[in-house]
Amino acid sequence: MPLFRNNHDPPATQRFLAEETVEVERKAFTATLWENPLGRFVRLTENVNGHLNHIVIPASGLPDVTAMLARLALHSASPTSPPEPRPPKT
């Protein structure tokens, strides 16, 4: 496999900005903020006994993702009441 997408393009430059980790039960979750020429992103990494899963969220979507998780956290104490649907975007 070639190092670059074609023979003359270098890999995208990524710059690390910040990182935080939290452990929940037997899992560790790490959020890493980084940027490249396409913009800023948060990479969420789940580490379960050495097995890594990743998702990448553009920084522009963080307010929506944060609001979604906050709504779910409010309802997590009462599993019998489903979370309210996300309000429509206007």
C-alpha cells in the first residue's frame, strides 16, 4: 500500500490540541481535539481491554452532540420514561 493517496501528495497535517480521558466501569473513553486543513475534530476512542473503537465528530457538530448526550443523561436515572425527541432545527 502506498504511503500517499497518489505519488506526490503528502499526508494531511494533523495538529493535536487537547485530550481528556474518563473511565466508566471496564471501559476508558478518550476525547481528543485535533485539527487538520479540513477543520477541527473530536475523536472519541473507546478502549475495552485493548480493543479500540473510534468515532470522529466535526467540531461544528459538538453543540448538537453535547445537547443530545445531556438530554439522554437527564433520562438515564429513569429508564421507564423515554427521552423527549430532539427539537427540530429551524
